[in-house]
Amino acid sequence: MADGHNLLQSFANQLPSAFNPGTSATSAHLLNTLLGRFAPEQPAASKSPAPTPKGNPSRGMYGQGHQQAHNSRLNGAPGRQQGMGPMLYNYQQQGGHPHQPHGQHHGSMQPDHTGHGAGAGLMGPSTFSSGVMSNASPFSGANLPNGHATQTRGGQAQAVNEHWAEQLKLRKEAEKAHIIMTEQHQPHHFARMKAPENRGIGGATLTPGGSAPSADGEEDRRRPWSLEKANRRQDWYNLDMSGQGLRVLSPPLFRYDFLKELYIASNKLSYLPAEIGKLRNLTVLEASNNMISELPPEIGMCTGLKQLLLFDNQIRDLPYEVGSLHHLEMLGIEGNPLNPKLKEEIMERGTKSLVNMLREQAPVPMPPAPRKSIVVQEDVSPSLERIKVLTWNILCDKFATASLYGYTPSGALSWEYRKEKILQELRERDADILCLQEIATDVFRDVFSPELAQADYKGVHWPRPKAKTMSEKDAKAVDGCAIFYKNSKWILLDKQLVDYSYTAINRPDMKNHHDIYNRVMPKDNIGIVCFFESRQTGARVIVANTHLAWEPTLADVKLVQTAILMENVTRLAEKYVRWPAVKEKRMIQVPISALEEGQEPLDLPEPGPSQEYRSNTEIPLLVCGDYNSTPDSSVYELLSMGRVAPSHPDFGDHQYGSFTRDGVEHPFNLRSSYVHLDGTPDELRFTNYVPGFAEVIDYIWYSTNTLEVVELLGPPDEQHLKRVPGFPNYHFPADHIQIMSEFVIKVRKEKKLVTEPDFGSGSNERRG
């Protein structure tokens, strides 16, 4: 044991260089982990002990002996492994391997000729007693007629499908590992099996959200994270705590949210804590040969799981939330007293079918608490005109696929359901201006326009430019941007399309650059700009709405698109300063005789005269949309600071005319409306919420010299999100949430008249 302890100490000495201080695990804590001190803090004497779940009086924090010296038994583990704690692996190798070679370490073990060969699975060779083999599943390599395994049911041999054969094989390997770790007193079996293949592995890069890149790339699509901006490095992402006799998992474990593989097999665990849902990057969870009687619903948060091995526990039922594990390839459940219906499903149709069944049969969950309205400015003068603005990417139906949103029940993912929920939300929010993204042409024309017209809305819509190249039938399904407005309150004076690729390739300073054609032109994103006048006060406002490129590798393109949008807004604002006054602003009233019985005529106020503006920055401005850019991006910097230098890293080595020669700027004083909640309990932490990505990428920007925020729509209920791996679902019909701000238009300062002094005729003579 002294040699083992010295080896661990030697390995731990390498930690300061192998682990970046920016990771979630400090060297000191990892040293304690390696030396068997990975145990929860003891509750203070004044605190009440943790509640013991019903039916499990033996649950405690690692048993009774976890604070004894290294010479004593740890957590019920065999005395041969005294003081040995959980083993970390998959680290950056520094020189030679700190452990004995695998063959030498198991040199006393004999090959198992009854299994699948020495190279089968993770377990490797081992010896078994006849008692263990008699309890194993009736499956072996000898029972493979025509490549199919057999098992006995009611005394008759029946064919076993390939998936169940794999299940039985993995269970047998789990049994081998269990014997190695218990009877042969060699815990951390999985770490030793993995060590040779992980030797010399380099550090993994973490994304800005804190997770390692997706292994299969499935979750990367339509997610605007940028790997290039990651400044954290993670040198290990697997953890083996198996064979330690643990009775409960320590809370510090769940701080390692970067973990991809967790091995907690062959312990004395009677339950998995709800905090398991924090390990959202897990792909493998091995918890076989414990005493687990149920899974927490929070297991559904681990949507990246591919293997969930629970062989030989006491599980009778599965929570519906297992249906969210759409990447799960193997649910190892043999050796449990499982509900016969569930057992039959997985035996005959496999893990995927069982997951789908649980997802589709799950009842609609209780709705979350309503999002609160948060007052930012109190005691606002009632004489000031208010304007309420909502922006929302509603998730176009053609993008709402089961491959991208496999954790969402088909009923909640269907367009028929989602469109009704979206319309219900829009009616209830009752905003003056609605800025929508990913709204298809036929949806705008046939669904939203007639439905929202009943709530006094009129709308403007443009599809992406690729619709021009398609047949009329195909063009209907192309998504774009729309702006709806309350017709009784606002008059639409002008509307303009901003086609980013067309504008870029026709700029004299850009049309000769290859990057324009190779990077900007292929992206058919757009912006739209509308100019409104208030029927009541005559105040005018410019509203822009856009949806930028999503790819994380196109940060330069997003910056160029935003620059082009703001150039157009600046130019149009100069035009709108000279826009003539509206002479007739009364709405056409329905004759009283034509009104239905009981219907009251609209009580419209007397229209005010059109207001005049001296410069383009005096007109109130709102810039909304899905920017696919986080607050650390150049897009955010340009909008909030008014300028981005030509040397900005997001430009890279690309050439974009004056943008990369002189920089980009705009004249407006813009601010994101939700910065008022930053640092408060109501801070908006995301606008796009899917597994592996939860960031703010949608904004309502406003000109601070003309508008003031008075109220905001608060974030979703955090308690509800603890069991929701991502949107959409039955209560959130898109993968983005809507954000809404209410503003007042500030009182305009009148221009002071400066009277020039009269110096008499002599002054004119002197000038001549």
C-alpha cells in the first residue's frame, strides 16, 4: 500500500503543471481527491443532519469510517486498499506513466476463457468462482446460432436480438469488474483500463459556456458558440470512483460539470442525488452493482448520455425524464427488478425505443410560474408616451426537427401546437411592436397576419433573398423577419429591406475582396427597417429587426452584417429627418350602424401634429433581433460602444474594405435594455436555451438620448428549469424566449434661440 500511496503522491505532484488554474478543480482539491479525501464536508453541530430518504435508513455521508486514518478501512472498502480514494484519469501525461504497466499490474490474474476473449470490452481477463457464474445471465459465446444469442424463457430457448445480446455482454463485463474491485480488492478498475489509451492525451478546450466541444457535432448546429474564444483548458474529463464502498456521492463532485465519463460502480449507493443533473456533459455513467432503487428525474438533464449502465441494482421503474436522453445508445438495466412492460420494451425493441416511449407517454408537466414584469423606472409622468416592444425568434417549422430537438416530445414539437402557443403569447403580451425572426412567408401571410389582425396588428415581412431563386411553392417556406405594429396607435411611414450580401458585393470598397464573395455573400441574412409615427402624439420612431448568421466561425461576417445594418439605419434616419408631416392621421371609423349589437366604437384621441427632428440621432431608435452574438462579441461592442477598430480580432486576416481599413462606427447612443437587470437576482441569463448552450444572443437596443426603459419582462422560473434540459417544450414553444421592454419617449429639449448682437453698420464695414 505504501507503494500505491507513493505512486499517487507522485502523480499528484504533477498536477500544478497539468491542470490549468482556470479549471473548476484546483490542484489542492485534486490532491485531496487522489489521496482519498474526496468526502463531503461534515455538517456543523448546530445544523440538522441531511434527511434520510424513506426506506433507506442506511444512507449516510460515505458511511462511518471516512475520516479515519489511512491505516483504517475507507467507506467499507476492503482493507487491502486502505486510504485509497477516487482515481482521476485522462490527464495530460508528464513523462512516464505513473502507474505500473497494465500487464504487470494484473500479472497474477488468469485469462477468462469463458468470455469474449481477453480483448472484449473494458474489463480484461479475470478469474471467477462458480457461484458468480451461476448467477450470470444465460448468455455466452457458445450460444450464438447464426450470430444470434439465446436465452431461456419458460424453459424454452429463444433468440435474442443484437441489442439485448450487447446488453448481456456489458452486464457480464460489469460483473467481472465488480469481482476485480471487491473480491480481488482492486478498486478504480475503469481508470486502469482507460489509462493506456489515454496516455499522453492533450488538454481539451472548453467552450465559453464551460463545456467541452460536442463529440459528434450534433449539438453544434445552429448554436453560435465560438471555440476560438475559449480561454479555459481542461486536462481531464473522466473520473473513476468505483469500488470504494461509497454510500453517498459528495456534493463537490457535481462542481465538475465538465465531466464526460463518471464511474461509480461497485459501491453501496442507494440513490443518485438530484445534483446529477448538473453533469450535463456526461456521455457515460457507470453505476452498476450498487443498491440504487430509483433514478432522479434530473437524470433527464444529461441529454448527452450515450451509455447509462445500471446493472444489478434495485430499480423497479424509470422516470419519464429518461425520455429526454435522445442520444442514449445503451441503457444497462439487466439484473434489476424492472417493470415488466419496460423490460419487454427494451428487450424486444432496444434502448432507443424505450427512450422514445417514455418521452412520448410522459404527461404534460405543470406550467412554470409566470414570468414577472420588473419595474425599472417608477414615478413616470403619465404625459409621456409609452412604447412596448417585443422581439422573438419563433423557430421556423422546418428547423424544428427531431434530430436537433430529440429531447422534445413530438406533440410539443409539432407546428400545429407551437403556432397556437406562439400566438397566445403574442396576444397576452400585447406589445405595440412585435419583431419576429424565422417566420416563413406562408406562415406570415396565412396564419399570423389574419390571426393578429384580430388583435389590431398590421405587419411587414421579408423572406431571405434565396426565395427569389425558388419556385413560388418553395419560396413560401423560406423564413425571414417580420415587424407587426398596433394599427390604432402607429402609422407606418416607410419600410426598407437590408440585404447584407447584396449590399456588400456592390460596395465599391469591397467588391474586389475575395472574403466578400467567399464569406459574406453565401449568407442570405437580412434586416428590415420601419419608420413609424404615433397617431396620438406625432412622435416618430425607427424600428430595425434582424437575424444574423449563426455559425461560430463567422464572427467577422456577423460584424460586417451589423455594420451594414447600422450604415443603412444612419442613412435612412437622415432621410427621415426630412420626411414630410402627415396631414390626415384619423383611422377610418366603422359606422355605428354597422357595429354588432353591444359593440362599442373605438374611442380614438384627437391626433397630434407630426413632430420635427433636427438630426438623425434625435429620432427615437430601436434595434431588435437575434444577433447570434454574446455580450463578449464584436457585434455587441459595435452596438454598445459605437465603434470597432479595424484591428479587432473578429476581423482576423479578412479584408472588408473601409471596415478593415478604418474601422466601423455609428452615431447613435445605443444600450441593451436588459443591462438594467445585470447583477440582480432577475438578471437575464439566456435568451436561447438548449442542451450545451444557454446564452443571451437576442437584444432590444434603444437610443438612450430619446428613450428610457421603465419595465422589462423578467426571466423564466429557475425552479422550472431544473428539470428542463432545453427548449422547446410544452410551455416554451421555441428554442428562444421572447424578451420585451417598455419605454417612454423622453421630453425633447427645445432648441434655444440665440440672438446675435447688432454691432451696427460699422461692423459690416470692418468685415469688408
